[in-house]
Amino acid sequence: MDMETVTLSRIVEKLVPELVPFLTERELNMNIVLRDGLSVLEPEDAVEIVQHSIYEIQRQVLLH
């Protein structure tokens, strides 16, 4: 297992760049820990990570 920490922007720019305009700077700057590293991700994995990241930021905003 080769864990890697990257920003969401790095994932999005590499796998689904068409989503970049729809994400906030805060979302793009989120750190994401990838269990098996960036090299094994597929575009559908990136979309799922984006969905969870948006949910997590919205949840944090609601809790404050």
C-alpha cells in the first residue's frame, strides 16, 4: 500500500478537469489521503472523491 496525500485540485485536474470551474477554492485546496496513490485512480473515483469532499465541507459549515 502506497499512501499519498494530494490536494483535490490535483486529482480533479488530472482526471476530470471539466469539474474545476464548479469547485470552490476551498474545495480544491482540500487535502485528500489516497490509500493506493494517485496513479491508480480512475475518473469515476475522482468524481466520488469530489462528491464526498463537497459533502464534508457543507457538513462543516452547517455544524459551525
